[in-house]
Amino acid sequence: MKCDTDPQINLDRAVERIRDAAAKGGQIVCLQELFRSQYFCREEDARLFDLAETIPGPATERLCPLAKELGVVIIASLFEKRAAGLYHNTAAIIDADGALLGIYRKMHIPDDPLFFEKFYFTPGDLGFRSFDTKFGRIATLVCWDQWYPEGARLAAMTGANILFYPTAIGWHPAEKAQWGAAQHDAWRTAQRAHAIANGIFVAAVNRVGFEGPKERGLEFWGASFVSDPFGRVIAEASHDKEEILVVECDTAIMEEVRRNWPFLRDRRIDAYGGITNRFLS
């Protein structure tokens, strides 16, 4: 999706897209990161905390009945107001009966030029979780989480069949010519690696469109995709168009891949204690 400056327009557009996805046969529908607004973390402005909402709250009050009506699971990435002065970047998981199954709070929070998320978000405190939905056991991480193999591993170890990454990632205008292709390739490769290493489906859902002033904005690169447990990209969107991908994820492939590449069997869990250190001398 592209995003408007008006949160209500974005919510209405998301509802339309969910209806479209359900009509095309979609069963689990994942929206992009922070879909209700443009990506506000391009600047540090305390007034933008007004975009936050509680969970349950306005978005879930609209999406829960929609999930029940359409019989679909919805993953909705929201700017959560947990309490006064306490905010998270949170994914809400809504089952096909309209029940709010739970939430995942983004664990890894970036602080880079035009991605000033540490100003807005407290790191998640719920760990890496899976949710049993009508259509399978799924896990959700969010954007910057997608660079961390530890997060993907722990989510996969909770028994998920599909790992969803609602995302907002794009190019800085001044960097695109030199670094754009390599940045996108690294992003795609990192998530395909999570799929391979864990024998799991991975779905990355990114926004499209240019947001912000010409020289201080971001061109979101879209290219949402789904990788199977062998790392094959089985569906991929374009860089610049709003699109819906409907992808069949056959869990029998997980069994086949994990039998032939039994990475979970051969993990040396007795030797990984050092992973909880920041760095090893």
C-alpha cells in the first residue's frame, strides 16, 4: 500500500485491500508496518505521538468484525499507546472468528538517519511468540527484526509455519544510485536465509511510494515477497505499485525440507551460551 497523511483514509484503504485479498482466496492477510500513517519516524516530533492508539482500540474495533465477516486472519501493524509516555511498534493478530489472539511488540528498534524509531518506541517485552490461527500457526516480527537470525530462530522454535515481517523500508534519495540495488538484495537475502535456516515460510510485506520532502524523504521499495522453506521466492511484488500477493504455503514442504536439511536436529545447543553476550573477545 501507499499511505496518505490521513490515518482514516489509510484504514479505509486497508479494509478495501483486505476485502480484495479475501476475494482472491487469501486466508491470512498481513498489512505493512504502521499502515495507518505515513512513516512518521523520518523526524523526531513529540506531536506525532498523537498517532498512537490503544490495543484494543480504533483499528482493532474496525478490523476484528471484518476478520469475522470475511473469515480471514489479519495481521495489523500499529503504533501502540500502552500508557502515557509508553509506546510500542506492535503487530496485532486477529483470528478468523474476529478474536484478538494477541500482540507482538517489535524487539529491535533502529536509530538511523530518517529511521528515528528509538524516539518513539520502547523495545518489545513479550518475547518471540507464535499464534494458533484457524489457518495455521504463525509468528510475526516487525521490520528491523528481519535482520536478526536470533529472532527468526526463536520464533521458528515456537512451532510457527509462517513467519511474517510487516515492513517499512526504503531508499534515501541520495544513496539509491550507488547503494540501492545492493541494499535491496541484502534485505531479500537475509530473509531468504531465515527461511532456509529454519525450514519455514517467510513473508515480507513492505509499503510503496515516496514520503516526505524531496531531499529528506524515503522511497519505499515495495518488493513484498514470500520465500518457501528452501529459500525459493515463490511470489514477489514490484518496487513501485500497490499489489496483493496471494500465495499458497503448503506445510508439507516444511516436512520435506527439514528431513533433508535437518538443521534443527543438528544444532549444538550445548555450545551456544556465548550468544547472550554482546561480543566475545
